[in-house]
Amino acid sequence: MTVVREHLDTVNLLASAPDANFAHAEAAALHGRKVIEGIAFACLVASQHGQGFVPRTARGQWNAERILDLCSKGIIPFPSPSIIRYATEEERKLYNVKCTVAGVPERRIPIRELITMYRRMHPWLHELNPYASPTRGEFYRQNGQQLWDDLARIDRFIERHCITIAGRGFFCVLRDRVDNQTKVLPLQKIEGIPELQS
């Protein structure tokens, strides 16, 4: 997740350039693909820690689409945008808990849609063929906004998330509000999370 955060920080720098153009978008697409690959690898890590194994078909795999296909089949877990917040009075009474993990549905990205984003970034990684493609400027006008929108959605999706498998859960925050560090914590360790939301 630290590597994913580094790529997203680079994307945010490129997106905030006052003169963002094709070259900025091209570099951002490369980092965006690496972010999605990092998310896929995190799903494998969660599988290893939760179930004690990584599927044989995923070992040595670098293509995020193939790994995410395993998520869509329920073979390995997939992250869910979440927050950790103080429990409501009712939750305290019913479940005897102080804190709870709450999903953030508006930040979710379905697995198939994340794969579609991964595919959309692919053309940015190759030099445009002058006999078959529009100019760089035209390509940017046609595809640039979609790329920036996809990258912003991915950042919101993975910024704070929970991933669970076989009854074990992990909460990740890419940019902690207190110290700006990236943290991945087992959910049992909620007392170590300083950014609880009330």
C-alpha cells in the first residue's frame, strides 16, 4: 500500500499541473496501471494472510486483470472503501463494541469497472501510430478527462479501505490524518487508529 500511495501521489502531482497535457496524462496512466496492479497484489497478500495461500494461477502473475478475475469469482478478497468510526449507542448495546467499520458505498468500484479502467489506460502506454491514431493533442482531448476521472475515483476508492477474508480483517489508510503515514492494521487493533471519526 505504500507503493500504491507513492504512485497516487505522483498522479496527483501530474493532475495538479496548471498546464496538464498529453505528456502529463501519459505518465499518469503508467502510474495508474501500477496502482491497479498494486491493488491486485494486495488482494493476493490478503488471501495469503487470511487463508494461508495464494492461488497457483496467481503466483508470478503481473497482469492485474487476471488477478482481479480471481476476485470476481470470490477466490480472493477485494477491498471495500470504509471508515472506522465510533459505534453508535445502539451498536454499543447490541454488539458491545466501541468502534465499527462502516462501508462507504459511493466510493466503491465494481471489479469489472476497475478492469475496464485498467484497459482504458493501456493505449496511453504506447506511442501513437501516426497512420492509425489521432494526434497527441486530439487523443488527449478525446481521452484525457476520462483518464483523470478514473484516476481520481481509484484514489477515493483505495484511500481508506477494509479487506476481509476467512474472518480476518485489515484496515488500510493511505494518508493518515494525524501523521500522513500509510498504515495497514488488523481490525483487532482499533485502539491504534488515531483518526477515528465520531
